Amino acid sequence: MFYFFLLVIGIQWHNLFVPGETEYGIVGSPGFIFLFSILGAVIHFTLAVYINAVLPGKYGVRKDPLYFLKASLCKNYK
């Protein structure tokens, strides 16, 4: 990302997936870094919700570790 600031153009929509250093390829582009940061945040949030359901606090109700695979969650409620 520092490359774009040296050129004084900043990060724009048209250069979001252009790598600053050509040796890194697409992996070094700001867009790739942003996408994987968002993906990491979603994974961590999902994992936190799961762990909170399986290992609740002092007064919580514990769920089965495979509760998300049960058919009762997939029923069509009307």
C-alpha cells in the first residue's frame, strides 16, 4: 500500500487490485488484503458465536457440539 502513497495517487477503485510490488503479484494488492481481512473477521465472529453456544458462561444452556447440523434448524417455519 505504501507504493500508492509514494506516487501520490492513493488507493482508488480502479487500482484496488493492482499490486504495489510486482514480486508479490495479486497477493500484495490492497484489495486482496482488505478482502482477506473481512473474511478473517467473519470467520472469527462465527467461531466466537459457536464457542459461546457450545461452552456458555455460568448461567447459559449448553448446546451439542454438532447443533448446527441438526434437522430441526433446517425446518421451514411458517
